[in-house]
Amino acid sequence: MKFLVTRYLKDEDSPDSSTDVTEAGADAFADLLRIPADQLADVYPLKEEQAERFRELTGIALDLGKYEYFLETEAD
């Protein structure tokens, strides 16, 4: 499974960027989202309470004042 973080400017419909964050792993994202790893199969909005842990996992700081971020799953 592949994981992407997709960024949108607030109130925009088209993504500004998309970054592969698969390296962090399904178990880490399952823990972040508080769902079982085998159920990761959707698009998940990232919220303020997840921002610091997401940065620790990926090295990507979320600017939630300017952007909306979504963790997306893709089949390999």
C-alpha cells in the first residue's frame, strides 16, 4: 500500500501538492488515525491534534492555517 499526503489551499478544490509518505508505514499511520492498519483504505483529513506526530513520522510540518491536508491510500 502506498500513502500520500495531499495539500490543498483552504477553500480550493485542486491539490497544491502531493507527497509520498509511504516510508513511515501503515502501522504508524494507523496509530496516528486510531484505526486498524488493515482498514486503511480511504482519504483521511489531518487535524491539528495530529500535526506534531505527523511531522515526527514524515518530517513534513503542516501549515493548517493556510492549507488542508489529507492522508490518502493507494493500492500498489
